[in-house]
Amino acid sequence: MTLRLILGSDEAGVDYKDQILADLRQDPRVGEIIDIGVNRADEDFNKPYPYIGIAAGELIRDGRADRAILFCGTGLGVAISANKVEGIRAATAHDSFSVERSVLSNNCQILTMGQRVIGLELARRLAKEWIGYTFDPSSASAAKVQVLEDFEGAAAATGGA
Ligand SMILES: O=C[C@H](O)[C@H](O)COP(=O)(O)O
């Protein structure tokens, strides 16, 4: 199965977003790429990072995409923002092991990275690695992720989320 993948960033991450977008357009594992911006020609090029993180999370929550790779200065702001959307697990990761575990341990749908934190070549490599991982619902990690889902379900039932 090929991935439906979102790429997005604020202005502080747009160079990496555009390069990795170009890389992944050539990747046979990716079936569809949705570029949610920002783009240099946009009137709202300076749009704050929460709009990007929330938009990506909502598209995944609504079943319109499978996963996302997002960038900002640190990767933190877009991750925090995406994690506000129910059911979304987004993680900032700048090393190969964390990139792997974000999927295999945490079943993250979103990877975020910081253009002001890591080099471009490492970010390109990590993006390619990340899309190669698939969560195993029969793994020992599944019960741990389920705790998060149960918490969100209980909070929603009581009007708390
Ligand atoms: O997490 C926030 C991002 O790094 C953003 O790109 C920059 O935010 P700032 O301008 O508030 O530092």
C-alpha cells in the first residue's frame, strides 16, 4: 500500500519542507503528497506554525491522509500543535533510533523536525527512513498506545477533550 503523505512547514522550515517534498515525490512508497504550505508565493507565508500542525492533524483525523512530515524552526511547535488534534500522535525526532521508535513504539502519524536544529542531509535521510516503518498492532507496544487512546476516549465521553 502506498502512503498518502502531508508535507508542511512554517516559514522557518520551508526550505527543508520543499526539499523533502521533492525527494518524496520520487519515492515509490508514496502514492500521494499533499503540500499544505507554507509556500513562498503565499500571501500568508508568515502564518504561525500552529495552523500548519493543526491542519495536518485534522486531515489525518478525517481520513484524508495517512501520515505527515512537518517542519518549523525546532520541530517542536508543529508537533505541539498537531498533538492538540484528537487521536494524533506527533513527535519531534532528529536521530535514527527515535525516528524508528516514533512509529514502532508510539504509532505516530506525524514526524516533525527543526530546520534550525539539524542539517539538511540528515533530515532528508530521516524522512526516507521514517516512511519505511509501519506500526505492528500485534507488538508489545500496542497495549501502551492503547492507554493513550483509552484516555482520549474517556475524556471525550465526559466532555473533557
Ligand atoms: O516551535 C516553533 C518554531 O520553531 C517556529 O518556527 C519559530 O517560532 P518562534 O519564532 O516563536 O521562535
